[in-house]
Amino acid sequence: MLLPRAETSDQVAFQDVYGSCWIRRKAQAFQWNPVIQNLSFQFFKNSEILGAIENVIQDIVTSLARNKAPVLTLVNRSDWGNIQFKDSVGLQMISHYTTRKIKSDCPKSAPKFALILKILSVIYKMVQNNTYATKRDIYYSDTLLFGSQSVVDNIVNDISCMLKIPRRSLHILSTTKGCIAGNLSYTEEDGTKVNCTCSATAVVPSNVQGIRNVITDAKFILIVEKDATFQRLLDDDFCNKLSPCIMITGKGVPDLNTRLLVRKLWDTCHIPIFTLMDADPHGIEIMCIYKYGSVSMSFEAHHLTVPAIRWLGLLPSDIERLNIRKDALIPLTKQDQNKLASMQKRPYVACQPMWKKEMEIMAASKMKAEIQALTSLSSDYLSRVYLPSKLQFGGWI
């Protein structure tokens, strides 16, 4: 097919990716391709990924040949109507989900249409050349075109969902911010041996799927919301004082790699996993992401969630039970109250009566507390008293 000279951004992006696809399709006509066997979610053959992108481009070519404006169909990832809750999995996308159309001839959606083609082109070339990039790399390759990092993030997730191929198989890596420490050693994909001790924390690897030779004597895993709390527990040598354990922090809302690592450790080690979060709506929501997943990533729920996670603290009921001083508490803002009310309506709360009770306590008191509030009792109360007693006597829900 002879294409006209490209004049707009969507034409440039289309011709870029179409040219690569056309060359590969021509080459395939003279090559024997073995049958792809034993495909799994984690590992896709490059030929399958390229084929999925080529199918998208072929649909566009067909539309153009019929003098019709090409359209891309995306799943409504943020629509709760597309989500179902299953206690053993978490929030997962239903099979008959609703979609939205990204039209190439609509002034409102044409820019996104062009950006999707641009990123598809980037992905196609990376898969062909067996190279990798982070979402941040893609954004900084043309900041004026993309406008913001969030635009790239959303489009990458849309493409992953559209192709039904996980982001890491598309050769797009996540920028890791999480840390891990404790009784754990493993080998990374490139052969690097990592020994996580409380005196030497490790950054969560960018390719969690490549981890092998996982060795640990840990009795449990503790997910810590904040890096400050994580570092304080390391300073107190918490990993060794009570019993061997593994500590992980996503430093707030966890990135994809941190969630993948928690899931991998659960699948590999089969030991209890507890969360230590602030007693506020934001902390509860972060715990829910680890445990049940998020709406926007529900299409990958089976590989990101760990429904066995338990809420160790800080519980709203602990505030009164421990008689924490009023001046160490913080009033809920209107935004906090709205978030809490919204969370109480979520499907997983119905199957967690103890969670519901804790949320009701917070709503009634209209107060929240950070983990640091425990220092009002004593400087080392968290590691010396609170966590040991909770773990020893089953103080989790």
C-alpha cells in the first residue's frame, strides 16, 4: 500500500508503526513460524506481541481502504460497572465489559488516537530489537508531544488492556520506588545475587518475574506504608528481634513492581502477610490495593493481588484502646470523610465485617492517626511493644 505524505501527528504515528508491521508481515510470508506453546501471562513470545499490534494496525488499514475513519476500542478501566469482586481474587474485570471509542476523525479524541499509535510504534520497535524502556523514558522522549507523565501512564495501561498483554511483556518497565529488607536472598535475572538484611536494604527489582533462587527463613512478611516507619523499624533491628521476617515498603501508594514482588513472595513462601498503615482513609486504601487491587488495573488482578493479606495496624480501635493522647490525633478533613464514606460502599467491605467496624469507629470519632502517634507513648513503642504484642496474640483482622 502506498501511503500519502504524512501531515498530522496521527498520520506520522500510523505510518511509523505501519511501515514496521508491513515489513515483518512480508518477511513472514517466506519464513516458517513454529507454533507458540505453553504461553503464560508472565511470558509472551515476541512474535505474539508483534502480531497483536499488527492486528490493531491491520484494522486501521482496513478502515482506510473502505474510506472510513479508523477507530480504536478501549475498555472503560475506571468504570466500577466493569468490575466484580471475588474474595479469592479481589477486584477483577468482568468478561462483558463496556468500552469507549477513540475516533481518529473527532477533534476531541484524535490527539489520543495519535498518541496511542505513537506508543504502539515505540513498543513495536522495542519488541523487535529486544530493548526496554520505562514509562518515564517514553515521556521524556517527547515531552511536548505527550504533555505529562500521566498521559503516558494511562495510554500504556490502555494498550496493555486492549492487547490483553501485561505491561512488562510489552518491554515497558516500571520505575521502582519500593524497598525490601529482612531474611531474604534471591538471584536477579542478570545473575546478580541479592542478600536483603536489616542493615542493607535492597530496592525492589525492576523485573520481578526474573527473580529466582528465593531463600528465606522468615516467619511472616510486613508491608509498611511509609518509608519513615520502615527506616525506623530497621534502626530498631525489628527484623531480628522478634522472629525472622521480611519487610517491604512501597513508600505510599505501591508501584507495580512492589505489588508484583509481594505477590511473588506469597506464591513462593506461603507465609502470613501483614500490613502496617496509618489509621486514616488513605492508609486503608493503600492496604486495599495490596490486598484486592485497584479498579484501573483490575484486568491484571490475578497476578497483582494477595487476598490473604491481614490488617495488623494501626487500627482505629487501637487509638482508644491504647489511650493515645488527643493532641497526637488529626481531625478528618472533608475530603477524608468523603473518601471514607466511598470506601465503606465498596464490595469487599461487605465480606470484611471487622473492617467495616473499624471504619465506623473512624467515621464516628472524625479523627485519624499516623503510625508516628505511637511515639507519644514511648519512642520505641512501635517495635518494642505494639508489633510484638499484636503478632504474638493475633491482633490483626
